Amino acid sequence: MSLRDQLTEIKEKGLADIEQTEDLTALNEIRVHLLGKKGPITAALRGIKDLTPEERPEVGSYANKIRDAITQAVSDHRQTLEDQALNEQLAAEKIDVTMPGKPVVQGQPHVIQQIIDQIVDLFLGMGYEVLSGPEVEEDKYNFEMMNLPKDHPARDMQDTFYLSKDILMRTQTSPMQARALEKHDFSKGPLKMISPGIVYRRDTDDPTHSHQFHQVEGLVIDEHVTMADLKGTLITMAQNIFGDKFDIRLRPSYFPFTEPSVEVDVTCFNCMGKGCDVCKHTGWIEVLGAGMVHPNVLEMAGVDSKRYGGFAFGVGPDRFAMLKYGVDDIRDFYLDDVRFLNQFSKRGN
């Protein structure tokens, strides 16, 4: 058998093997066998030395054509096998688009965020603007412009986390009072604002205290603002949060940034004012502090305290949530226990 006939036989058998192969691994093995250095084509070409000089180029060219034909056949069959495998996979994994989808559980705002949103919605409806400020605050705004100079003993009640001598994690949202007073143009009307946010203090965590909690600061500054305006505002807020059956009372107190100052109590949610262990048989539960803005606070912000006055209050949404829902440990709000938080699945309930 001539060398050309040997090459032709190798080609025909190789193409037949390629066509019959149904596996990519086997196909690759055939490719290596036919085209490798130890394959039949290479072995056959060792006999090219025995040919005449005229025959050698012809047989060499024919051998290259066989290599190309086998290479192309392998490539084509590989594509066929890959397409077949893909089609089988798609058929096995096809999706019936007419089947009903899997239900997606819809979440809801955190219970404290629900209280904050309820307060914000109320005061927006009353014409207040909502301001936000930095949690990393200057001592100047957090204390000094709130009528708390560096040697004031009331600072001890708000011991906080200092980042430097004059920079700290704010202990209250009250700094937004000073910032708003500095920027407000009273020729365009009164200042009515609330400022919700997170505050920090070096408290030991227990059922009623946390090193991190929420506040909503409220401030109204205008001419002829009175304590009656403050009480009416607080009654509206209490009834919006707790219900129409609830009332408030104001007790004299002390805050450096208000004068006069009051503690605000709301009707006990447990006994509705009759007296019980929860309210220590007073019928009332303390919920927030408020008062008429101290003249010093106005003057330090560049506001004429002889012409303008107003009231301020600080609300604790965490405490409001505890009272509204009868939660006895503030830490429960921060443990991310979905079983607990799912109890508060509807805003305002």
C-alpha cells in the first residue's frame, strides 16, 4: 500500500470515528490520537524519506490536507455535541412560566422607625420642617450654645463619647436648635422644625437605658409664643401617638436650655389614669422634657430674645414605643429578633 493510500485510510477511519463519537472527552482523545506526535499520520509520514524527490511535496501537501480535514471535523463535531448538551440542559431546566410565582415576604419599617415616621408625618402636617444634623458634633453646638458651658454640672448627666477635646458623639438632637437658629431668616416667618436622629451617651445598657437611642427635637420660635402653645402641641402629639383618650400634664423641672422647664407626663396606658404598679399609682407616666427656650440660647445664636421667644421639646421614640406597646426592655428593639419585630407589622398599630 502506497503512502498516499495509507493516509487516505487514516483519514476515512478517523472521520468515521469522529462522527460516531457521542462524548466530548472521547472526541478529544481521538483528536490527540490522530494528530499527536505519536499518531498514525506522523508514523506514516516517516516513510516519506523513501519517496522520490518529485513525490515528496505532493504527499506532504496531501498529509497537511488530511490534518486540516480531521481538525475541522473535530471542531464541527465538538460544536454539535456542545449544542446537544446545552439543549438537553435547557430542556431539563426549563421553567413553566404559567406556574404561580413564589410569594415574597414584604417587610416593614422597624417599630422605632414607625414611631418616628408617625411623629414626622404629624408635624409636617402642622407646618414644621424636618432637619437632620451630624451625629459627630462639636462641643460648641452640643453643649455651649445650649447654655451648658464647660464647667456646668448638668454636663455630667450627659457624659458621652469624645473623639477629641472639642468633637464628640452628640448626646441629644438639641444641637440642631442652635444650627437652625443661626441660619433662619425671621423676616420670612417663624422657625418651626423637628430633628429626628440617633444620640449617644455613656449609659450602662439595662432594660430602660442604652448607650445609643433615638430622639426627635422640636423647636418653635416666633413672636408671642406661649406655654399654652407648647401644651397644645404636646397634647396633639400624645393623642396622635397613643390615642384620643390620653391626656398630658406638665410638671416643673429644670433644663439648662429652657426656662421655665417642664417634665411631660401622659396618662398611664395600663390603668388609664386610675393608678397601678406601672405608674406607681400616680396615673401618669413621664415621657419627655420641654420648656420655653432660654434667652441665652437665642442670644448665642444671634436672635433677639426680647422680640422672639418660643418652646422646645425632646421626644424619645424608643420610650414612646415601649409605652405604646408595653415593652419592658429597650434592648429588645435592637436584637434584630424577627419574631419580636413582626408583632409590629402595621404602621400606627
